Amino acid sequence: MSLAVLKSRALAGMEAQEVSVEVHLANGLPAFTIVGLADTEVKESKDRVRAAIQNGGFTFPAQRITVNLAPADLPKESGRFDLPIALGILAASGQIPARHLAEYEFAGELSLSGALRPIRGTLAMAIASRRYGGQCGLILPVDNADEAALVADAAIYPAATLLQVCRHFTVHSSDAMLVRHIAPARRQLRPYPDFADVKGQFSVKRGLEVAAAGNHSVLLVGPPGAGKTMLAVRFPGLLPAMSDDEALQAAAVLSLSGNFRCDLWKQRPFRAPHHTASGVALVGGGSLPRPGEISLAHHGVLFLDELPEFEQRVLDVLREPLESGHITISRAARQADFPARFQLIAAMNPCPCGYAGHSNGRCHCTPDQIGRYQRRISGPLLDRIDIQMEVGPVDPLALADTASGETSASIAARVQAAADRQWQRQGKRNQALTPRELEQFCRLEPRSKAILHQSMHQFQWTGRAYHHILRVARTIADLAASEKIRTPHLQEAIQYRRALRERDLPC
């Protein structure tokens, strides 16, 4: 047989599209050609495949070898095609039988010795294989097996070497056959740092509880050493438990970047990029688009410390994903969609020196300097942040207090109960409510309407701020187990919109 056809998959954004690896052997001067819009990493597989075949004890055919990766208009990258190319050459040259190759999909990078090295994106491949490949098995490197087996009912067959895969098709013995991989037992989640470690800051803790319950974004404004970062790092421990679907979506994005770890399964991502990060680093990009920080934080937390130190054009790329929950990266030849339903927690100082409004009187920043510093955060971005809180300095007596504060577990129990009420009532979290749904689920009493209208007029808030206040008020009512939004719930929500621009500090 001079032609062999195997199946594999190429990554295109979040999708793993099927690729036919066609290997043809013809007479003529020895040559090895790969066609089908292959990237440099794929073309370099020629040398890896030749060495792996020879070191596995097989004969590399001295013929004209043509490998076609179809469809031809789909870009292919990485070393994932090494394994199917090598098997195709062996099948086309008659060194292994080809009759059962069509029952499997293959992916794996080969070392020169023939060992299989891990690849990225195997979770996306397993999802696509199960969804579109039917009953096809997926043969992968051993190091990727646990990750791919997270997909329910996926037929995963791990292999350590090229020779082991070949024996699966040539030796009819149970000892030589690859064994279907069983998903590992779920490990106990690693605990996040506990809120009991935080002294004082009771009002800020309350605001973070509201944010966790409704999936609202937060801005913390306060002087250095007030505990903004300490609170943010502990925030993921308040969030509701991840569903299987949410965990699979978050893991699939992390798998595309090679950052997924099975021991973090069902643990919400926490991403904290440095303020020198570029716009591409945040939203994703590249000639072959890859996910950025906002996608890697999908169903988790994106923490931006020292918010004004980010470039303004970098911060402004967050505006659309904050509302839509996804990002579309467009290039001249292709585009890719990535999910980006993250919860933003941002922290900043009130002025360049950090001590504006502090009782120690150390701030000597002029009103113009404070205004320029705060304007580094554009109005449209600030308008999209649901909860904006001041984090004041901690009283030294509170720091010396040996009594522990409320634990993350007790706060998380209230958050989980409020989130369950939202799912039962509307099938989504409050932050995702549309304007039409707000009219249905966030009706106000006449007195509450008057208070909200007065606040809108006094602070010149936008229509978007109006909707955000209603969502936060609905969350506060859920925490109180109230079917209706009462006046105290609305008043608390209004207070969470007045941490920066509406204070006495200049804009």
C-alpha cells in the first residue's frame, strides 16, 4: 500500500477541527514534502519523524514521501502531527497494518528516540473528538491523558512511545494493546488564603461578599498597606462552586496555552498580570491567535493591581469583554473567538503618592496631579465597574487584635445560597441580567424609585450605571433572602458607585 490516511485535529481558537493526514509514497529520488498550510513547527517534524522511525527499529522508506494535511486552507501548527505522520509512513510502506487506523484520532510530538512528548490543547481536542468524532478513540501522549479524560465518555488511549502505538496495531495480545484511560479521582481542592486573616475592613468585606454573590466587578481605592491586595487574593475563596460545564470551559482555555493542571480541576482561575502587560497579553492575539489573560481567567478572577499604572489603551481593551463575556480576535486571514467571562477585581491608590485623604497628612499632590492620575482610568471603563469601594487604613488596635475575623467558608456559604436563588429564579447570575430581565426581576418600590432617580440626577450617572445599580441591589436582596428589592438594599447599592469620581477628589 502506497497511501495511508489518518485523522488528527488542528486548533483554531477554541475549536479543534478535524485534519486528514494523507501520506503517499511514490518511486523516484528520496524526498520528504509536507503540504497543507503547515507552520514551521510542522515542517520541522520531517527530521523528528525520520529519527523516531529509525530508532524504533523500523525502516525509513527511501522513496518520494508526500504528506498532505487537509483541509489545505486551515493553518496547522505545533508538533501534534508528528505521531500521525510517522504512523502514516509506516502504514503506507506496509510496516504496520492500516485497517484499524480509521477508528482512531492521533496527536503527539515525537522525540528523536520515538518517545511521545505532551502537547497543548488536548482538552479541546477531546471535546471536539467526542462531539464530532463519534466513537473514535483518541491516542495521545501519556502526560496528556489525565487532562483529556476529563471529558465524559471520551475514549482516551495514552501511549509513551511510537513503538507502543505500533504494537497496538500489529501485536494481537492484551499485553501489547493500549488500555483505555480512566479519569483520575477528583483531588480535594487546595484552599485559598482565608478572610479570617484580614483585620478590620468590615465594610470592604461586605462589598466583596456582594460582588462574589452576583459576579460583579470591583474597584478598590485606598492608600498603600490598607490591604487591597490581601483582600483580592482571598476573594476567589468566596465564589460559588464551579459546575462541571464551567470547569470544562475554563480548563479548555487553559489547555490551549499549556497552563492547565489536573490538580486545579474545578478551582476557579486567578490571574494577576503585571501592569507592564500589553493589550495583546490581556485579550490574546498573535498570527495564530491564542487566548490572553481575560480568557485564561474565564469563570474566575482577573486581578489588576495598580490599575492606573497600566497603559490607558491597554485598559480600554477590557471594555467590550466586560459586558459581552467573549473576545473576537481578527486577523487579515482568520479570526478566533475566545470566552472571557471573568470577574474583574482592580486596585489603585487615590493619587500618585498614594495618601490623598489620609489622616497622616503626608500627601502633597496638587488637585491637578490627582485629577490626571485618576483620569488614567477612562470614564467608559469606570462606568462598567459595578462596585467601587474605598479601602481605608487599618486601625493599629485592630491589627493588634488576636481574635480571628469571619472565615471565608462562612461567607462563601451565604454567597452560595444567594447564587442558588439567582439560578432558580432566572437561570443566570445577576451580573448577566439584560435590561428586559431587569424590568422583570428588579422592580422597585415607589420610594426606592425616587431615591434612585435623585441619585442619578445628582451624580449625572449614565443609563449603564442605572442598570448596574439595579443588578447590585438585586444581589443584596438575594443575600438577605428577600424576594423584593427593599429601600435599604438599593441605598447600599448606590453607595458602591461612589468611591472615586463622585467623591470630593477632583476629576
